[in-house]
Amino acid sequence: MLISFAKMHGLGNDFMVVDTIAQPVFFNESQIRRLADRYRGVGFDQLLIVEPPQQPDVDFHYRIFNADGNEVAQCGNGARCLAQFVRMMGLTWKNRLKVSTIRGVLGLKIHRDGNVTVEMGVPKLEPDRIPMRYAQKETTYSLEVEGIRHRFGAVSLGNPHCVLTVEDVEQAPVDKLGEAICHHSMFPEQVNVGFMQLVSDKEMNLRVFERGVGETQACGSGACAAAVVGILQHNMASRVTVNLPGGSLVIDWNGPGKSLYMTGPAEFVFEGQLEV
């Protein structure tokens, strides 16, 4: 079957986006892994699938698959690209959208300057909702990797995040330590691992090791998680600029029980067709 797709990115976190409303198609894990290959496939961090709405008050449903073929529940950069994709493809003319994922509903607002704001929902801080094997909710947790104890904050925004504070993000062992923590027994569904360096009470630098992908140029939900941890642990401002290798995002959060908002760009790269 010949299908059409678009290649997009949010701060270098790149996606293959497929409209399955006009062209019903199913991808299995092995197909996704082949398509994600940067030498023999399209190459991407995540595959985004646009589907018809499953609820009357929602515009679209969308699914997210990591490069390893596993489905995940949340991708902040992907949500921004999804908003631009459905407008670009003429699937909607709205500037404000509601889209559902397997974990809930997101609100999207497309700005005239091309940026997109995503209402990410209320961050989940309880260990059993992250999920994380820990007896009670804390602001700071700890775990041991190869005899060294690391302190971190944890939060879920539809997917689990662990965030460590480091002095110099450029020197942080993102690949080695990130992978070790990602697969730690404390996290039954694995975990995305962020390494944040505080610049001021309104700004931070961040690198993220994403489960099923490895380090990416940017992780939208990871930026949100880092802002939450920065606010709770370090009394950062309610508006935080998060600088990632691929660019910057602005995160707004007024504290526990409140919805979190992420604003940043979404870029179209090219359209294509392929046989699946």
C-alpha cells in the first residue's frame, strides 16, 4: 500500500506524521523500527498517527510510537507538530484544538507567529501515578546506580520522568546514566531521564534521555517535567525558559493541582510517499 506522510520536527525532535483518516493503515513494531532507521528508512524519533476523534468534544485522536516500535502516551513536541500538520493538510481550520491520546485530552493553540501552546494537563506527582516504586510522595527521591546515590525529582505528564540537577549539563553522562536509570527497577514502565542545569530562577539548560529512543535534540514533556521539578525543588519562577540542544521552550505552571502550558515551534520538513 502506498501511503503519504510528512516529516516534521519540534526543536530537532523529529517525527514522521501520518494521516490515517483519509488513508487507513496499520503499522506493526517491526515496520516502525525499519521506518525509524536513519540510514534505510525515513528516520525519526517518533511516529505520530492522526486518527478520527473518539469523543464528541475532541477534534482528533493521535497515537505516538517511539523509534523502537513501542506506543507511548505523551509527546509535547509531537503535539505541537500535530497541530501544524492538521492545519497544513486542511483537516481543520481551527486555531484552537482538542486532541486525545491514550492517557487523556490536550488543548492546542496555534499562534500567528507559528508557535503552538499545548495545555499538557495537571502534572502527576504521586509515585503510583508516575509510576514509580516508592512508598510515599516526596519532592526529592534517591536511587543507587553502580554504587553511587543520585537525587532526583519525579513527575508524570502522561509519561514518566525522572529529573536530576547537575552543575554542567554539557558534562552530564546522559547516555550511560540515562540508560541505567531508564531501566532501573524503581520504574516499572521505564522512565525518561532529564539532566537540568539551573541558569537563573527563570531559565535552565536541559538534556533528556528518552526511553525507547535515547538522547534527543528536544523533549517537550521532558522540558515540562524539568520545569515542575525546578519549581518544586529550587523555587523557580512560574514561567521557565528551558534551553534544549535543539532550541528553547517556555513552560508556564502555577503549582500543584494546576494545568501546565508549553509553548514552542513546530516545523514542516518535507512530504513523501512510501510503500508499506
